[in-house]
Amino acid sequence: MKRNTEQASFSMLSNALTRKGVNVTIAGGSSYTNGKRIVIGVGPWDQMVCSLLHESAHLNHTNFSAIGNVMQQTSTALKNAINVLEDIRIDLRNIREFPGAIQSYQSSRRILVDIITKREFTNCLDDILYYVLLVGNLENGITAIKPALAGFDWVTLELDKLCLKYAQLAQTAKDTLEVRELAENLLLELVAMQQANQQEAEGEAEGEAEGEAEGEAEGDAEGDAEGDAEGDAEGDAEGDAEGDAEGDAEGDAEGDAEGDAEGDAEGDAEGDAEGKSNGNTSGKALSNSKGFNEIDLEQSFEDLDVGKLLEAHRYQQDMSNYSRVPEPIKVVPYTVQELLRGNPSNVFPAANLQVNGAVANAVKVMFRQRNMKLSGVTQFGELDEDRLVDAFLGNPGAKNIRRDIAANLSVGVLLDASGSMGYPWDDTHRSYVATKAAMAMTQALEKQSGVLTSLSLFGDFYLELKGFALKKTPSVLPYVELGGTSTGSAMMEMGSKLILQSSQKKVMFVITDGQPDVPQEVVGSLDWLAQHGVVVLPVIIGQVDVRFTGFKDLKVACIDHVNELPKQLMQLLKQHI
């Protein structure tokens, strides 16, 4: 099945992480990392690549133990500032570690642009932190973020310089604890800048008020003096008491009006000059934000973690194709070696050599038949050196030269270890048949050229016994009873590993005693796995009504004894491989 570019990117990054010991799981629900495992919520591949990049950056470069308590005890404002600066730091580390990932980052930031351009300004700290995030992305070389800057035209030159300063400091921070110090300092500097701007604004207002008051006082004094002088002179000339009165009244009125107008004009001019001499205006809003001076720096409403922003965006898309995929299964927190040391008696039963031989021969014959291509008298298959030499020497009996084509196949074997299977002490327990069947299949298949195998137990938990990178199945494996039967989630866990393989064919055997806890989860997993080229082949131990297993639309092999396995196995493999 041909993979698209995003799926190929996801596989390459996941394989790189797997080689470093990181478990990558695809499942329903949200994306997250706990420092040891990355779970990616199922969805469109471009969205999954974005989430994987972000979560892998956290896993590789965030000190969870050092920052965990801090994030729980701190304010939302400081927590958001830490998240933004930490995202800038770890993204740059990831880009340097995986240079090819820059294109995936460009794609992911187009999603972030969509998120930011659609949000409304809240006139709180979030508005500034979004701008810091954008500046940091640009500094990291992620140019696809530029369109989101259009809504931040209210940012002053002084504020822009401060945001750039802390974005660059975050790039060079050595660890998460240093990022926390940077976040605290950023908030302090923002408060100091806002206080300085507010003092400038208050100085401007005081200057205007003083100018107006001085103007009015000067106008009143000049008007009274002029009015009195004119009125007295006019009254003396006419010798009339009425003239004195009129002169006084007209003079007072005219003088007051002229003086007030002149005083107001002078006062405004003086007030403006004095106010501006105390500081320049800044933080004026040019968009739907009120501007820096009016932002409440103590308030923060959103959770500014890029991973959570991506998750919120994912759930706004059409998720109808992914709604039935089950959430991730819990993983056993111990290695195979630790389990063997802790309880060396709880192990797989000894192999049935007769059955192993029968399965191995059946698989060998099947692959040889599959790879034979007859052309005239020449058979093409794996180069057989003896036949090649005989033919070269002219041996007439060596007309056919065989070249076996590599199988190009990945097979995952998923073994039910729920309570109903019991412990594999003897053949009265289903687990006895199941473990022998699983070992026989795995060991027979891994001997074939071009075949990769994996073997895992599942119940309520998941335990990988042998990964695809391990060439040979260990002779001794622990057996652990794992509770319930979370078959659907276990299938997604194994499927997450299978789809990362570059093999042309991907097959999953599910060996179980029947009904899972949630049959619909099996159906959801089957649908998603089928879309991505994974063939699921169920092997049922005992007589079970297939309608209640979730496998009712598949060809199912039913066995009561491990001796029945070779025939059933061959029937399934021939149909699908």
C-alpha cells in the first residue's frame, strides 16, 4: 500500500525515536507523552505529524521531573509563559537534531496560523504570549507562521523588542529550569514596561490639566482689567451712571470672553507641551485589541501549550472516520529481563518440536511456492549456488536455476493473556495452546528471508516480548496474566508498530479465546488498520461464537489443540500473503 508524504514522514520520525528506545503509539483520544512513551491521537496524517514533532521534542528535551511540581503549583500566567518559551527552545533542538523535520514544522505551523487568526483578542497576557510564540517560530526558521502576524499591529516597537529578546534567550536556554527563570523575568519586565507607559500617560494628562487651569486664570484676570478700564473711560466721557454700568458690563463680558479664549488656547498649548515633555505616547491599539497599556497582565484564560492547541484544532475537524478507534492500552512498565528475574518460574512452556517443525516446513513450502515463477524451462527464485555451479559446468540436470525473492513481509503476533486464558502449566489451559502456537508461528516465520516478526502479550495491559528489530525470538519468555481483554486497543498498539515497517505486506495474528471486553473497539481498530494496509488474521482457541468477537466479517481459524495449528495457519497465510 502506497504511503503518502505525511505518513512517510511520520514513519521516519517514529523509527528514529524507536531506535532511541521510545515507544510510539497511535490510538483514539488525545496526543501526549509521559517521558517514556508518545501517544498520538488518530486523525489526518498531517495533524499526526505535527503532534508527533511536538511530543517528541518534549520527550527528548523537557525535564519532566524538574518542572512537574513547578507547573502544578504556579499561576496560569507563569505556566503559560513557561510553555511558550519551552516550546520555542525544544522546537529548535528538534530541528537541529532532525534537519529534515523543518518541512513538517512548516506544515504544522500552517495549522497554528489557522488557530491564531481565528481567535479573538482577550486583552490579557495570552495576547502577548501568542506574539512571543510567533516571534520565536520565526527565529527558529519556521517562516510559514508569518501570516499570523497581521493581527498584531497593536504591538509597539518597544514591546516587539522585548518579545524578541526573550524568544532568543529561550533558544539558547540550557534546560527547562532556565526557561522557568526566563518566564518569570519576562512577566516582570512586561509589568515594568506597562507601569512606565502608564506613568507617561498620567504625566501627559497632568500637563494638559495644568495648562487649561493656567489659561483660564490668566484669561479671567486680563478680561477683568480691560473691562474695568474701558468702562471707566466711557463712563467718564458720557458722564452717565448708565454708561458706567454698560461699560463695566460690556468690558467685563468682552474681556472675559477674549481672555478665556486666549487663556484656553495658551493653556492647551502649554499643557500639551508640558505633557509631551514628560513622555511619548505608546501602546495605542491599531486593531481589535485595546493595546498594550490596557492589557491585564495578571489574567490568562487559554492553555498555551502548542500540543493542546493542536489537539483542540484536531477535534474541530471531521473526526467521523476516527471516532471508533479505541484509546491507548496501558503498557507494562517492566522489561522482559526484569520480569524473568522477578519471577523466573512464570515462563512460556517448552516448545513442541513436532509442531514447530510442521509449521516451519509448511511456511517454507508456502514461501517457495509463492516465489517460484516459471518462464520456459527457467525457474527464477533465490540463487542456489550448487545449481548455479552445476549449470556453469554444463551439468544437464541443472537446467533450472532458482532465485527466491525476499518475502518483504512483517508479521505481528498478538497473544491474549487475559484471566480466562489461565497460566500455561499444562494442556488443560487455553494459554498452553496459545503460547505454543504463538512461538511456533514466530520462530517459523523469522527464519524466512525478508520476514520481520514481533510477539506481544495483551490483556488490560500490553507487553512486547519481541520487537521487529530483534532478529530472533528468545528461547525463554515470561508469561504474565494481564487481566481483562482489551483486544481493540492491543491491536492498535501492535498496528502502530506494523505500519512503521517498510515491508510490502503487513500481517497481524490475534490469538485469543474469544470475546473482548468491547467488541466495537475491535471493529474500529479493524477499520483503521485495513485503511493502512494491515491484514488481521484471528486465531480462536476453543469453540466461540465469532459474532461476539468483533471478527465476524473475517476468516477465522479455530483450534482446540496446538497440533491443529499448521493446517489452519497455512489456510490463512495462503489466502492473504
